[in-house]
Amino acid sequence: MKLFLPNHLFEQDSGVYLVGGSVRDYLMGRHPVDLDLAVSTDAVGYAKTLTKKIKGRLVVLGKERFSLYRIVKGPVIIDVAPLKGNEIASDIQDRDFTVNGLACRLIDGQIIDRVGGIDDLDNKRIRMISDRIFEADPVRLLRAHRMATCLGLHLTSDTKRAIALHASRIRYAAGERIWTELRLIFAHGDSHEQILEMAECGSLEAVLPEMSELRGCSQDRYHKVDVWQHTLQAYHAAEALIH
């Protein structure tokens, strides 16, 4: 399968790849403004060349070998980074979910799928590439729910079990990154189903530990459910009213 990309992204060097969510979004018919490029040779050299080509602005993030080269052109952000492991197969294995584990070779638009991402996308599944992804970056615990909410996908049972197993690790993620994921979930307008899945997986209480006290907290005879269920039902009703 090949991907038809914007003209400014085509490149004569076979070692440059569009990777991650950018490929997923193009396959879904979306038009991403945040693009991720992985370069097998000279990432900084390629970033400088592309910056001049599109008349953008180059910002260097990180330090030394962990540097990321960000090109800003209006609303478009292009992140250029060295290829992890010096080969695309290693780079893909280091990513989080199969639908984000797709790559596109810029020299010819050829899509590279080593983890079954296209099949999962066709079947609207979010599936972890390995059970180590949540240890490497705990914010992925919420990213899975956010992607399911915003992209209309569903979590596989194995992925949900892994989230439940690692839910407590969310405390190691930076607060601003947690809020970014939560804000996108809450803003979607149809997040109730994923809020219930977060409750089922334990990630809701991991982020909002105060809610633990609501489970089993009974109410007066005018209520048929405990405060936990009442709160989830109230969220659903409030969301329906707002949107």
C-alpha cells in the first residue's frame, strides 16, 4: 500500500520516514498538522534542509543525542528525530500502539506495517505493541483512552488488562501531560463510554484517587445506586446537556 503525501514531504533519500500517528491520520482521511519524521542518517541536516524548503522556523528540543528538531510553519509542526535503532523495524517496535506503529517511506510513499496496524485500524482496534509500553511511558495509560474517544476506536481486551495492571503507574507521569490527555477526553462530547472503561480499568481512580471513596457509599431511599454509579450517571447526563 502507498500513501499520497503533501509535495513538500517527498524526499529523494530512502532513509526518511513519516511515522506514528501522522500515517494513521492520513489513512483515516484526516489531515494532521503535527507530523513526525524519522531519519536514518543526518537528522539535523535533513531538518535544516526541510526548514529552508518550506520557509519555516527550526527549534531544537532536548540535548545532544536525544535532540528533537521541530519545524514550525504556521499551524503545521514537523518533528524530525533520528531513527530509533538505526532501522525502521526497531523504531516501530519502540512505539506504543499498533495504529501508531505505521511508517511511510518518503521516497516512494510505501507504507511499512510490521505490527498489524492497518488491520487494527480497519477493525477500529487499539492494541498495544507490547506489554512494556506502559512501563516506558505511563501517560500512555490515558493516551489509549483518549485515542479511543477521539478516533472512535475500541481497546482490545489484552490492552485493557494491561492498563488495569499498570494503572497505578500514572502517578509517575507529569501532571501537565496527564491534564492534556484528560482535557481532550472531556472536550470530545461523547466521552462517557470511555470514562466507564477508565473506571473498569482502574485508570479513572488512579488519576482521581478521591473517587475511590464513592464506591459502595450508599444513599437514601430515593436513590437506587451508590454514589460511584450516581456520579458516573450524572457525568453522562451533564455531557448530553452540554453537547
